[in-house]
Amino acid sequence: MEQTMILGILVFDRIKEAGRTQKVLTKHAGVIRTRLGFHELSDTVCSRVGTIVLVLQGTPEKWEQLEADLSEIGGVEIKKMQFDYLLQ
């Protein structure tokens, strides 16, 4: 059975939490297959709220450690999506 885990991370204050969030993501870079980051940007506004989508590789134990480290950051909300499948 193969698994794919996707984490959605909402950072409520990018200016305050970006450094800590980046340190955790760097620490766990080996389990991150894909990383997409979004925030609203215009000529007059740079949103303090950001969204990060991670597609993970590796083992569920490593995913859980990444999630635990992210959970220690104040102002971060995490949602998970897991797919289980058989390779044919």
C-alpha cells in the first residue's frame, strides 16, 4: 500500500511567523516532495496571511514529526489530506 500525504498550512501572520515556519520546513526538507506558497500581493497590499501546500514523501512517522514541529508555531493552522492506493 502506497500513501501520499498533503498538508495545507495557513500562516495567520507571515511577517511574525515566516522565519520559524521556514526553519521547520528546512529541517524536514527530506520529506517535502512539493511545496507551493501563496499570499495576496498587489501594488498597495501584501497580505499578512499566507497559505502553504506540501506534498510529502517518506514515512508516516516523519510526516507526524513535521506536523508536530509546525504545530508548535503559534498562528499556524494545519489540515491534512491522505491518499492510500495500490500500485498496479
